[in-house]
Amino acid sequence: MVDTKVCLSGLTLDNPIIPASGTFGYGYEFADLYDINILGSLSFKGTTKNPRFGNLTPRIAETPCGMLNSVGLQNPGIEKVISEELPKLAACFHKPVVANISGFSAEEYAYCCKLIDQQPQVGIIEVNISCPNVHNGGMSFGTTPESAAAITKTVKSVTTKPVYMKLSPNVADIASIAKACEESGADGISLINTLMGMRIDIKRKKPILANITGGLSGNAIFPIALRMVWQVYEAVSIPIIGMGGVSSAEDVIEMMLAGATAVQVGAANLIHPFICKDIIENLPSVMQKLGISNLKQIIGGAHQ
Amino acid sequence: MTQGIYKILSNRCVAKNTFEMVLEGDTSSLRLPGQFINILLDGCFLRRPISVCDYDSFHITIIYKVVGKGTALLSKLNEGTSLDILCGLGNGFDTAKSGFSPLLIGGGAGIPPMYALAKQLLIEKKKPIAILGFNTADEIFYREKFEALGMHVLLCTADGSIGIKGFVTDAIRNTSYLDYSFYYACGPEAMLKAIYHTCSTDGQMSFEERMGCGFGACMGCSCKTKYGNKRICKDGPVLNKEEILW
Ligand SMILES: Cc1cc2nc3c(=O)[nH]c(=O)nc-3n(C[C@H](O)[C@H](O)[C@H](O)COP(=O)(O)OP(=O)(O)OC[C@H]3O[C@@H](n4cnc5c(N)ncnc54)[C@H](O)[C@@H]3O)c2cc1C
Ligand SMILES: Cc1cc2nc3c(=O)[nH]c(=O)nc-3n(C[C@H](O)[C@H](O)[C@H](O)COP(=O)(O)O)c2cc1C
Ligand code: FES
């Protein structure tokens, strides 16, 4: 028997597998396919203060071994998420969830985090700081240590639950941003969000995405994500949720060896709707083959 | 929705750049004409959405046009090859709305779902009329298949090489005897828009959008309607005329 349990800020997960925000809706599309209670947890779609339609379509483009999306945080807004989506999610998922929150100003983050903090089914608040700061020329909050620290402090001052800051990879020095979050009271770090990219339709001679640019995810970004988890692990001592291109139990082990305590699976859910189930079912045998009896013990193992 | 492995029974060219593929596998998740499948291809990250053209308990027929990398790969696959497919996607057409004699309007790669729909309407003892639009004569497929169902078929080509010259809306305007209760349409968006403004009866239209998942998880395919945001893949691809914002 192998032990797949991991611990995130006092929360014990049966296994480290968490579907990533934006790729699992609020769970029910997948609850029709399999019992999603086998998951370690679930990060629901990025939620903002106001309802958002998001960007114009096309919002999806294919890339080698990956995809671009420019969905633009489509969500019904925090009030509706709490009154309609969370009860529906609670009906099919009985474990604490990861609440993914986005905002375009410090006030918006504070507003949403305060409300979501009061929801009993929320185990962790995951603060996505990859969206543009409308008060600061559209630069993302996650691109400087100062703005990342400011949002961390703001959120921490209105919440009691563990706060994980979700970092953007579109930066020169990810470790310094993670460190700034830790020093400002973050309980953990989630990374990576998508990498900015674009595609052009050579027949129409125009960008494919209506938004021109979009976020790259999928297998293509795995080595970049792994490198960033590695660097952040060296810089901080709070837990890391690693993600970016994970699509197998082997990838999960690799992420954990780099320093992740838990692992999120994003784009792979869209192509292979049973992927999280498959990974969870394969994990014990892959652990056995690698001589791993307790998954917790391999976290950051490659650094030694 | 179900995920399954399907075996290619045949894959043949039926018109210029157009192929018909017959697949064998579980069709239990197909409920209505107008639904689609999402095909995984070696060498493509995203699946390719293709409408179901015909189906029975063990087989699915699709017709697809080669327009890019994925459909080119698909066209080169041999009989006996297995494909990983998500089946039973989308809402499909509602035949209860048809009245006695609905128009089935298909343009190019939008024609395939009209075949399954025609069969279903005939089973329901209705009298559908098909209007099939192509660019040129060498693109024409399934004309005989529609006629073999015993229904009236109007053919039009944009260049006038066969049938009525012009677009499907020209055929609708210029065919004086057309008396229809409802319409179903699938094809390029410009065609759907023209139909929307030409036909005065109620109708249903099937839309396309670039998709991430095809089953409602990613919000990649959203559109605005009179009744709020809808996902083309899950709440569509078929929308009612009255909810379309044009
Ligand atoms: C619900 C639905 C039903 C469809 N039914 C049919 C059908 O029965 N027959 C048929 O010939 N075609 C159909 N299409 C269009 C078909 O999906 C595209 O032609 C196909 O995906 C193109 O793939 P490609 O790799 O050859 O082209 P590429 O341009 O190389 O594809 C690149 C990416 O763009 C996407 N894409 C490109 N064109 C379209 C499009 N028109 N719609 C959606 N995504 C697109 C591809 O899926 C892929 O992710 C349907 C589309 C949808 C959404
Ligand atoms: C369609 C789509 C929507 C996403 N929406 C969100 C979101 O709302 N909030 C967020 O923090 N991350 C979002 N992400 C990013 C993912 O959660 C994840 O960080 C990223 O895709 C990398 O993981 P992957 O390669 O496994 O997909 C989205 C990704 C995709 C593909
Ligand atoms: S394509 Fe993912 S929601 Fe429609």
C-alpha cells in the first residue's frame, strides 16, 4: 500500500490531484462522467466581483502540443457564484474546494475574498494575480514583487482561510515575486498561470484570436512550469501547488520532485475528460514502480 | 457524453476535398440529429468537432471538408484505424417544433447534420424539403442520398454550374411554390444571417465556434443570446431563431 496523501496548510488531501481553474467549470460537467469525489480538491473557474462575458470569440487556438485561450475570465460574478454555483458544486463534490479569485483592483480582490472566505466549503483561496491592473496601465498585478505583495496583504487582511497566490510566468524573476508574497503573509504559492502567446491565420493573414493574444497551456509549457516550481521552491518555505502541462502520473511525480506539494491539471481535462481519474488511478502503481511509498516524502526531493 | 474508441469502416472522397467516414462504436449517447462528435487525432492537441450526418445503434457517419491540418490528417486514415472520440455532444435539433413541412437548409460543410434530421422528420411522418447550397458543381455531395429518402430537394450553386444559380436564400426567394412551416439551417455564418433575414417563419440554426473542450468546461465557445450567455458546444450548437442577437 502506498500513501498518496498530501497536506496543504493544514488541509489533508487524499491525493495531490486538483483540476486547475478554468478547465473544470464548477465540476458538474465532470460529475456526469465520474465521481469527482476521488479528486484531491478542485479549483473552480476564476471569479470576479462583477459578472463577465469575457473576450470576443474566437477565444481558442491550437498550438504545437498545447493551446491558447483568451476566455477573459467569463463568470457570473461573486454573488451568483456563491448563491447558485457553490450549492450545485456542493451537491456533487463533498471535499473542501480551492476558490479561484481574480480582480482588476485591490478593492475587487478584497471584496471577493472576504465573501468567499465565509463559505464553509472553501478550503483554500487561490488569488489569481495574472489579470491586468486597471489602475496601473493594465500591467498584471503579478509582474512586480511590490504589486504582488500589496494584493497579498490586502487579501490576508480580510480573510481567515489559507491564501495561495497564483503567479504569472510572464515575468523575469518568478522567485522574487514568490518571496514577496511569502513575506506579505501568503500561505502558499500556485504556479504557473498561462504564458502569453499568439497565432496568425496565414490564409486570412489575421490573428486567430479576436483578442490577438492569449494564454498558452498544455504539455508544451511543462518544462517551463517545472523550472519555475523548482526556482520558487528554492526561494520560499510555504507549500507550492504546481501546474502547467501536467497530463500523467509521471508528470505529477516530476512536479513534486521539483518542489510541488500538490499538482493541478488544466488543459488536459479539456481533451481527455477522464484524465484526473486516470492519473489518480495510475499514481499508486507508478509510485510502486519508482519505489515511492509515501508521496509526501518526495516533495522537493530533486533538490537534495 | 461518452468517450470511446471507434473503428473506421470506410473513409472515402465524395466530392472535391470532401470525405465521408463511417465509424463503428457505441452510439448510445446520441439523442438527436444536430449533435456532434469530437475527434482526437495523432499530431493535434485539440479535438476536431464534426457533426453527425447519420447514425444507427452501432455506426456513425460523418462528412467533412479538408480545410486544415486536422481534417487533412483525418482524410488520410485507412479503414480499420481506431479513433478516440467524444460522442453525443451538443443539444441537437428539436423536431417537435417543425410543423408539417419544414425547410432544411444546408450550406457546404453545414449539410451533413441535415441528413440525420431529414431521416428523423420522415420517421415522424412530416414532409421536409431540403435546400442544399454549394459553391460549385464539383463540391456537391449527398444529393442522391437526400432524394433517395423520397423528399423534395432544391439544389443551388453559387456559380450556377448546376441547379439554381446563387445562394440558398436566392432559392428560397425565387421558388414560388415553397410553403413551409419552420426551418432548420446549418452552414457558414453569412448564410445563417441571410436566412435569418429572409425567412419569416420560426427556425433553428446550428452554429460553429472554435472549441477548447466541446462539452461545456472551458467557456471557449461562448456567445451572447437574448437569454444570456450560452456555450455553443453544450447549450448549442443549435439555437432558436428568436434568441439569436442579430
Ligand atoms: C459543432 C460543429 C460541427 C461541425 N461539423 C462539421 C461537419 O459536419 N463537417 C465539416 O466539414 N466541418 C464541420 N465543422 C467544422 C470543423 O470542425 C472544422 O473544419 C475543423 O475543426 C477544421 O480543423 P483543421 O485542423 O482541418 O483546420 P485548422 O484550421 O488547421 O484547425 C485549427 C484549429 O481551429 C479549429 N477550427 C478551424 N475551423 C473551424 C471551424 N469552422 N469551426 C470550429 N473550429 C474550427 C480546429 O478545430 C482546430 O482546433 C464543425 C464545427 C463545429 C463547431
Ligand atoms: C480555458 C482556460 C481557462 C482558464 N481560466 C483560468 C482562470 O479563470 N483563473 C486562473 O487562475 N487560471 C485559469 N487558467 C489557467 C489554468 O488554471 C492553468 O494555470 C494553466 O492553464 C496551466 O496549466 P495547464 O497547462 O495544465 O493547462 C485557464 C486555463 C485555460 C486553458
Ligand atoms: S468548447 Fe469548452 S465550453 Fe464550449
